[in-house]
Amino acid sequence: MRRWILVAAALAISHPAAAHSGTGLPGGFGPGFLHPFSGLDHLLAMVAVGLWGAILGNPLLLALPILFPAMMVVGAVAGMVGIPLPPMELGIACSVLVLGGCVAGGIKAPVWLALALVAVFALFHGYAHGRELPSAADPAGYSAGFVLATGLLHLAGVAIGHLNSRPGGMRVTRGLGGAIALLGVGFLSRAVLS
């Protein structure tokens, strides 16, 4: 197990031969893997997806963390080819606010509604990164790292969501959801004012 952790860490911090053209994202698996951890809006939305999946239970416990990266790829392709989308910063800010609010409120949405919300929000997150991706030196490696990190953030949310079965755990997860939603309000106000 230690070997796999060391290999993952080495991949995460290694950079390709500093070869990227233009002013965009650095390419490769490592920068792609690290990027979701550097953007607070993305990080919070990913953890919230996992937390909400834990609240909703099966089948959404697994479906939401699988759907989000898949739809994020669709959004990235839309961004790369320039398909117009409503303002992406508003969509991303709304994702943090709404997903955090769903966790805070313990919202038990119907399966179709939870899937639709997560799919739409994933499109915005993917679109934002798809617009940047063509300038990366290794877009395939970057994308693979990005999607893997996103999945791990979902799993972190699911793991935290398991606190719900412990005494007082629901207060912790709902409080975390409330904090995420409040930060979403801040992201939304910045997106509207800019």
C-alpha cells in the first residue's frame, strides 16, 4: 500500500518537461490532479456532491459521484469547441450554494431531480476548465488527473457523510453544508458584481 501511495504522490508532483505553449494551464497529470484542490469553489462543490450523496443514500450515493465527472467531461468538450453557455461563474457559484444548501437542509430530493441538478452543475465546472484546457501541453494527462482528483473529493464527501450514522454526526455534516452554502453566497455575490 505504501508503494501505491508513493507512486500516486510522485505522479501528483511530477511535471512534464515544462513544455506548454501559450499562457494557459500547465499540462500533465500532476497539475491536473492538483488543480481541483487549489480552487475553493471546485473543492467545496465536489465535497458537497459526496456529502449529499451520503444523505440521499442508494442509488445516489454512487450515482452522483459517477455522474458529476462524466458530465464535467461533456462540459469540458463544450468549452473546448466554444459552445455558448450561460455565465459559467454564476453556474459554479450556484453549484456551491445549492449543493451546500441541500446538505445543510438534509434535502431528500427525488432521484431524477438530484441527478439533474448535479449534471447541470457539472457542465458548468467542466466548461470552465474546458475553455482553459486547449492551451495545456498534455490535455489528456491533465484531464485524467483532474477527473481522478474530482472523484477523490467526492469520495471524501461520502466518507464525511458517514458521520450521519453516528450520534451528533448529522449536525456536523449539516453544519458543514451550511458553511459551504455561505461560501457559495460569497462566490455568487462576487460573480454577480464582476
